Amino acid sequence: MEDGTGTRAVVMGGSLAGLFAARVLADAYDEVVLVDRDELVGVEGPRRGCPQGRHINGLLARGQQAMEELYPGITEELFADGVPTGDLAGNVRWYFNGQPIKQQHAGLVCVAASRPMLEKHIRRRTAALPNVVFAERHDILGLHTTVDGRRVDGVRVHRLGEGGVEEVIRADLVVDATGRGSRVPIWLESLGYPQVREERKKIGLGYVTQHYRLREDPYHGDLSINPVASPALPRGAIFTKTDGGRVELTTYGILGDHPPTDQAGLYAWLKSLAVPDIYDAVQHAEPLDEPVAFRFPTTLRRHYEEMDRFPDGLLVTGDAVCCFNPVYAQGMTVAALGALTMRQHLHTGAAPQPGQYFRDLARDVIDPPWEMTNTVDLSFPGVEGKRTLKVRMAQAFLKRVQLAATRDGSVAAAYMRGAGLVDRPEAMMRPGFVLRVLVKSFGRAAATNGTAPKVTDRTPAPAG
Ligand SMILES: Cc1cc2nc3c(=O)[nH]c(=O)nc-3n(C[C@H](O)[C@H](O)[C@H](O)COP(=O)(O)OP(=O)(O)OC[C@H]3O[C@@H](n4cnc5c(N)ncnc54)[C@H](O)[C@@H]3O)c2cc1C
């Protein structure tokens, strides 16, 4: 605070994890300062510090719920700003192994916002909090600590632009939300703390994204067409309606098999997908921009919960803790859930204990999606990793769930609730559900080679 009284939290990084953290910190600290090297306030489009903003960032159903809990009414604000919506199980055309799963509404609200649009609304609501201040165009240089190095009590920053000087922003609590490239592990080591264990999985993922204006509607009432990559054809896509009356396409391949960025090559790639729907649709679409690529070589998890020594006054959140395979769309949801976990630790009235926070974050928020997606990633033969009996059993069951979901809407809805992180993975282990999956997946699929027929005879999804 300017007069030196009161409490202050500083959040390093003003992207989604930083904004969510600032939202909960604003309830517990007199002042919250969000530091980012980018210009943030009033920015509408993609920005330099968030290159993934040029690609689809789908918000899982649990993420929508958590966002709404943090900012009541924000979902309706997004819809009022032209963001399309629907039910993630009832209005999305999902294909697994080239087969369409049954569409059945499951109460899973889809917010089909582009990433810049989503961030704009979350930032606007965060900036409206009276005790949140944005320190934009500030490079974060390092942590400031007490002399004994046991407590972080500030952040060293450098204001960008002419005449910028290094300064320290003092803080009672510092939260690192600087994303994958976080330098906190290095800074901690230089202060004499142990190295945080990092876990990575090589997936060699390549994304290409392009926006379109459609001349003909291929959706027939659906919101999105999503053929998911499978071991038989490790290429997938999301072709979704989004804000501004546009359609956003992100297509991807793994282990070095990446979509091309030239227009003709991209169309040829789309033709190679498991279903023809997207290729057919782009024949009647006007590209609005050039295809842009993103490479994502490995997933990354930092196991802060295992550290036996960690300074007081410092927490870490979002991608700085865990970067998931983006294909499963978990990062933003985990960032929002991480903020809810942080809030539980702030409500004790005392300064948060980093060890307890990291343990809760790992157990309640990160472990379930991390295990779930590792299981799926390891079903691709080229992905390195240990295929334990547990992993192989989970993969076999998942295959059955996907097959049963092509025949039974309630299985499809339950699967989507699990994948959307609304239900814990245990929900799919309930005896009644397991039995239903086994019965419904009895026998072979009509076609599992990725050449499924186009879905033209689907029963329309019920409204509401
Ligand atoms: C290609 C791709 C696609 C994705 N798709 C999805 C998806 O579909 N669904 C989903 O939920 N998630 C998705 N994600 C993940 C999602 O984007 C992140 O989980 C989400 O943005 C939260 O990240 P974050 O805020 O922790 O970090 P980031 O978004 O990386 O933000 C870090 C911020 O810190 C700032 N910063 C970093 N270092 C400094 C410094 N030294 N000084 C000042 N500022 C600094 C940056 O400018 C930036 O604003 C995707 C990610 C990628 C890469």
C-alpha cells in the first residue's frame, strides 16, 4: 500500500491463471498487484505473451462452473458478446475411433469463446475489483527475499520502455503464474532450495489453426465437429463456431506428424481426417486469416508438493505447475480450480502454508486429469512411457466406454462429464456404469478404421 500499511499480494503473470489467482486474493489482501510484460487492459486480440491465444482454447464444463463461481454472471456476459453456446455432450459432434458417439444433453455448458474473447471478459471482471492493480509492461526479473532467504517478500521488476529502472514490489504473498517458462525453479535453486522434480512426456504435438466464414452451414444445429485422434489415425481436429460469427479450426497431429500451414496442404490434411465433415465444410468457407502453427513437444509437471523445503510467502499456479497436453483442453480449467484451492488456504485467516497448498493442488486438482490424459497419451504406440497393468486396464476400459458411447447416450453423457472434469474419474468405476459399458460394448464396432459414415440421420438433440 502506498502508505505502507495493509497487506499486498503480487501475482507474477496476468494471463488466465494470474487473473483467477488475483480474483481470490482480492478477497484476502488489501491490494493485489498483477505484473505482466504485456499490455493487458483493454487488449482485444491475441497477445505476445500468450501465443496459444491464436489457437482454440476450449473451456471444459468444470472450468465454466469454476469461472462462474469466481465471477457470477460472466457466462451470460460472454453469450451477450456473441459467444455461441450449447451442450458439450448434446450439441457437439464427437468422433472417437472415427465413430460418432451418441448426442445426449448432460448439463455441460459449452462456452465456445475464442481465447482472446474469454481472457478479455475474465480480465475485465478482475480489473473491476477495486483493490486489483495491473502493473503492465513490467518484466519480472526475480524474487526478493528476507536476508535469511526463508521468506519471499517481493518481486524484482523492470518497467519496459524508455527510462525503465529495476524496482522491488514488496508483498506479503507472491504467486507465480508466469506459465510454462516460469523461472521460479531456477530462482529457488539459486537461493539454496532443492531442485523441483519435473516430469515430462514427449508427445511431439503440432497444432495448426485457421478461422473461416461459412457460406453453407455444415453443423445442422450442432456447435462443433470434433474428430478425436486415435492410435489408428493420430490426427484430430476441432471445428467450432465461435465469437464474431466465425468458425475456428484447430487441427493437430502427434509425434512429428504435423499439419502443414500452406492452404492446399492444409486442405489435403483435412481430407485425411477420420471423417469427411470438416473437409466438406471448408469447401464452402472463406478463410479469414493464414493458417498458424504451434509446436508442443512435451507435457510438463513440476512436483512442488514433493519439496521438503520451500520459502514462505510464495505459491505457484497454472501452467507454471503443470502443462497438460492441450488436446484435452484442461489447462484453463485446472487454473480456475487451482484458484479455488488457493482460496481455501486463504480463508484460514493466516498466511497460506505452501506445502499444504501444493499437496491439495496436486491431489485434488492436478492428479485426476494428469493420470487420465497420461493413460490416453500412452495408448499411442510411439509415446514413450511405462504401460503398467493399471494403465493397460484403464486403456482397455476406455476403449469400451468409447464404443458403448456410440450406442448409448447415457454412456456418452457420463463419458463427457468425466472428460469435462465435472465428475471425478471414480464415477466411471461405479458398478452400474461398468456393467452398462460392458453390455453396450459387447461385440465389434461396425467400423473402427476411421471411415465412419457422415452423420446425417442423427436424432436431433433435445433442447435445453
Ligand atoms: C497450443 C495450446 C493450446 C491450448 N489449448 C487449451 C484448451 O483448449 N483448453 C485449455 O483449457 N487450455 C488450453 N491450453 C492451456 C492454456 O492456454 C493455459 O493453461 C492457460 O493459459 C493458463 O496458463 P497460465 O496463465 O498459467 O500461463 P500463460 O497463459 O502461459 O501466461 C503466462 C503469463 O505470464 C507472463 N510472463 C511470463 N514470464 C514473464 C516475465 N518474466 N515477466 C513478465 N511477465 C511474464 C506472460 O506474458 C503471460 O501473460 C493450451 C495451451 C497451448 C500451448
